Amino acid sequence: MLSEFSPGESVLIDGFTDEELSLKLMEMGFVPGTVVKIDREAPLGCPVCVTIGGDYQVSLRKSEAATVLVKSIIV
């Protein structure tokens, strides 16, 4: 899950655990096969700021990030 990774790590989106929320996330650019870099977290871990596909930054609640299934990659 995206919420389990730390700032500086890059991951590949693999899918979602919440079908309804996945539609919103895909509209925001969280498309399976896309590389996401975790940029930073707020002090209590929420929100999480990520860069999608190297193009733009998005902030997600920790609960939203927990629904994004990812694979670890080395960049």
C-alpha cells in the first residue's frame, strides 16, 4: 500500500482496494502502471505528498493512500 512507504521512495501503482475511491484517484492521475514518488509526510503522517509520473504533486489523506496498491521499484 502507498501509505507504507517513506519519503524519497518511488513505487509503481498496481491497483486499488476501494473501487469507489479508485475512480476519484484515477481522475487525479493514480493510474495503474504509473510511477509515484513519495515526497513528504506531515508530522503525524497525514497528509502524504507525492509526485505522480514526475509531472505534478498531489496530497492524499493517509486513509486514501492506504487504498492504493503499489510495487516497490528502484529508480
